[in-house]
Amino acid sequence: MKTQYFGLHMRASDARKTVRLSDGVSLSMIDTGVGEPIVIVPEQLIGRFARTNRVIAIDMRGHGESDVPDFGYRISRFAADLQEILQQLEVSHATLFGHSMGCSVIWCYLEIFGFNRVSSLILADQGVTLVADPSWNTGECLEAGAVFTSEQMHGLLGTLRSADGETASRAVLGSMVSERFPAAEMERLVADNLILPREYAASLLRDHAFKDWRYLVARITVPTLCIGGKDSVVPWQAMAEIGRMIEHSRTVVLADNSFSSHFAFLESPQAFAEAIEDFLDANALTSDSSMATGTSDR
């Protein structure tokens, strides 16, 4: 079985259910565990966090075991899908976990639907934009996470839509893992990615790449964990900058010796999970303290 986490798929044998959305598309998901909900957790971490939390892991449209419609491949539609799922599953508050494009989905969700259902955030390896403004210097590009020029992005989008789309996808995914990443796992990563037709993948990437979320990130008030990696294609400075912009946040930059690639949760699941556990534990302690004293830090 496969589940996609806003850019990632996973196999798991936990409880799976289907939610039918208002536009007729059916999304598949795993819903397991009991406790404070965490929405969107990578495969390697489901069992770990399901011991203490309710874990909801969604195959977004066009991915995993969900429907593959010929419409809706926009960040705003993915955010609306997330809202409908939370409503149908009666999730009143949750920690939202976003990796890569998943952060963009979460930021769009917050922009449209607000913070009422969100208790905290985990943002992993995604800058506020992918495409650099021509006027930016190197430091500004690093802090924004802008790793493409406009011309480079349009070139990639054109290639994705061409007969060389699969080759381009392999090259991009290959740049996101370390040299030690097992070949069999790489083939699985590619196969899962290719479930989404390349034309639809290009449409989704285009909608994602040219957005700049700085204005939204600066408005985040819930406790937030920012995770980056020294070896990632996403500059670690981008995650540090997001952490700086959010008042109630902590930033963890995984070091080189933890194989801190873009897919660090695949290559270094222990270090990745420990960063999340420390954040959740600290957040729970803060909440308990606030309840005991009748105060809040927000």
C-alpha cells in the first residue's frame, strides 16, 4: 500500500479509509493511533508516532491510492482537500506536518482557512519560494530557498511535459538524496512519483514554484518546528530564516554526518524523529504549564 505526503509516497499496512470530496474526487488515507492528531507523517515514522498520537496520512489527489482526476493540481485545491478531510474526520485541532511542497500546501491552508484547527506546525525542507527574483543577491536567494531562476524553472516544466519527463524526474529526485541511498529505494521513490502523470506534475510544480509565502510565514503564531539539512538541495539557511520569522519556533538543522538530504526522514529517520519528538514534548509541557497557570504565550 502506498501513501503520499504532499510529495512523498509510503507503503503501510495500517487502517486505511477513503474520503469523497465535494468535487467528486476520492482520497485514500491511513488513520491510526489515539491521541493528539498529527496530519501527514512519513512512512518510517507512522508506527513511532502512532504509539502516542493519532496519525492521519493522506494520499493527495493524483498520488498513491487516491483518484487521479484531470483537474485540481493546484496548491489551493490541495489546501481545500486538506480542509475537507479535517472536517469529515472531525479533527478540531492538529499538528500539521509538511515536507517540501507540503509546506506550501499548509501555508495556503492557513491563508484560506486560518488557524482554528491548527495547534502546531512541523515544516521540513522548503523555503518560502523556489524561484529567485533577478534582483536578489546570493544571500537573499539562500534565505528564500530560491534554487531556480525563472528560466531554469520554465525549462524544467517544459521538459516534464515532454517525452523526457521521466528522465527529468529521475534527475531531480536523484539530486535530493545522498550517494548512499539504496538503488532499490530510489526506484521505489521514482515509481511512486511517476504515478502522477507528468503533465499534471508540471502544472502542480508551476503553481508551487512561483509563490512567495513570506508574508504568510511572518503571521504564523502557533508553535512551529523548522527542520533543514546541511546536505539538502534546499539551503539550510532557508529553514533558519523561516524559524527567525516565526516567533514561537525552534529550528533544527541536521548535520552532514546524519545524511541530511532533502529526504532526511528516509536516510536519517532516527535523527528526524527525535527532532519532532523533542518539539512535541516541549510543546506539551508548555501547554500543560499554561493550563495550570491560566496563561498562554500567544
